[in-house]
Amino acid sequence: MSRFVERHPAWALIAIIAIAIVLWLIFAVWPPGLEEAIGRKRVFLNALFNGITLGGLYFLVASGFTLIFGLMRNVNLAHGSLYLFGGYVGYAISTSTGSWILSFIVAFIMTALVGVLLQVIVFRRMEGQDLRQTMVTIGLSIVFADLMLWACGGDFYQIQTPGWLIGPVDLPLITAVKSSGEPVYLRYPLVRLVIFAASAVIGVAMWLALNRTRVGMIIRAGVDDRDILAATGVRIQLVFVAVFAFGAGLAGIAGVVGGTFQSLSPGEDIRFLLASLVVVIVGGMGSIPGAALGALIIGLAEQLGSVYIPTYAIVVTFLIMVLVLAIRPQGLLARR
């Protein structure tokens, strides 16, 4: 951080001012003139928290994608299909057993197994052939989409939130002050907060595993020079299968999360594949912190844009991507 401030003092000053303004908007009591200009504070805070929690969902999808695409250099454009498949599996398990937690476990295992098959049957035969991987996985995503449409139909599905997570909680953020002087606090769904906290824990655990453990060292070494690593006796193909399975399993978990506080339907696979691509481009390929930052930026842009500029909300997301590509093509927090 200190090096960034030394190299880019102007950008650092802009970032500090922006953070200060956002913190004031969150914690201060808005004057009437401000509410007349941009709307009620409650609407702003709900959009802000919706963007943060949506960023947590995008991170779960994009973190698996950045492991497979950014670290292993496997172009898996069927990653969105893994998300939707995991969501459908989670819905089936939660409906039949009534267990929300079990749906996560089964969805992770099932999508991880599909990931193993993809790595062994498809990607192992086309290592280093990016164009072939792209075309084959596009074809597979179309096939998977049709199979899921045939099996599940075109209806919308929603995974039932468990009873202990139903309902809102009061957050220590004042949205308004009554005429009596009594403050009105923000109420926000508990399930979204819990899911976001779980996403943060998973992100920290992944970063620690990749950067502070022997397994992470082997993975990074295998990406840089797999031949030398294999010469040391490490079964590099087994390591890559495990990483691919874990990345696919994360997409399955994200499918259950998405089905819980949004919905599952045909077309969601394309939406989340595009979101993962944008997040990885903005954050930087192969970077877990970059995926987290990119997911947060894109989630906030979508939600705040849908509230304040609904006509151009989708444009904002791609405008951010274009700006990042123009200013820092490798991504905001790309691996060096």
C-alpha cells in the first residue's frame, strides 16, 4: 500500500476522498436536501448491501474460475453450467431432505466430480491449446444447458431458506430520524449477511492455502514449470485434477447460494459465466484478492446502477471492464 501511494499519489488521494465520502454516506444522518437529490438513505443502504452480498456470490463463482483459468491456464467456458448444475442439485437435495446444509455438501461433491471428468477427458488432452479448449467448452456448455432444460424444465426454482436464517436483523446504521427524535435503523435479511460472511471466510482460506501451505506452493510451481515439478516426484496431473475439482465444486456451492437468495432458471449459466469473466478481467487472472475486489466492484456497480440509472445499469459493468483494460490491462491485483 505504501508503495502504491508513493508511485501514484494522485490516485491514492482520489481513493481516500472516495472512501471518506462513502463512509459519510453510510454513517451520517442525511440532510433533507440530499435525500431530495438522490433519494432516501434506506434505498441507498439496501442497494449498497445488496451489491456487497451479490459480490460475495460473484466471488464464489469467479474464485473457482480464476483457479481454473487464471492459475491452471484452462479455458473453461462451461463454468457457468457448473454453477447452474450445482444449483439444481442443491434444490433437489433441499426439497427431498429439507436440509439446506446438506444441499451445499452434495452440490459441491457432484460438481467436483463433473470437474474431474472435464479435466481428465477434455483438458488433459488439450493442454496449452487455448482455442480448442474454448471451442470445445462452448459446445459443452450448450449441451449441458439443453440437458438441464430437458431434465428440469424452464421453470424458476428457489431453494428454501432454513428457518434459523429467515427474517431481517437490525444493523447499527441509521436510515432516518423520526419527528420524535427516535432513530430508525436499517433492517437487512440475515441469510444474505451469513452467506457473505461465509464467502469471506472461504476467500481468506483459499488465499492462505495458496500462499502459506506446501500444497499451494506445489500448485503455483506446477503452473510455472510443470516439467521440473514432475521431475521432483510430484504427481502433477493429480494435483491439477484436485484443483480443477475444487474450482468446479466452488461453482456448485455458488449455485446453491444463488438459488437461495435469487432463483435458478435457464440462462443463469450464461449470466454467471459472463460475470466471472468480467470479475477475473477486472481483478486480475490467478489472483484470489483480485477476484474478491473485482466481484465487489461489479456487484456494487450492478446494484447501485439498477437503483440510480436502471436504463444503463448493464452498461456500467462493461464500462468498468473497459476502463480497467485501458488503464491496467493485467487487472487491478494481478499476480506478478
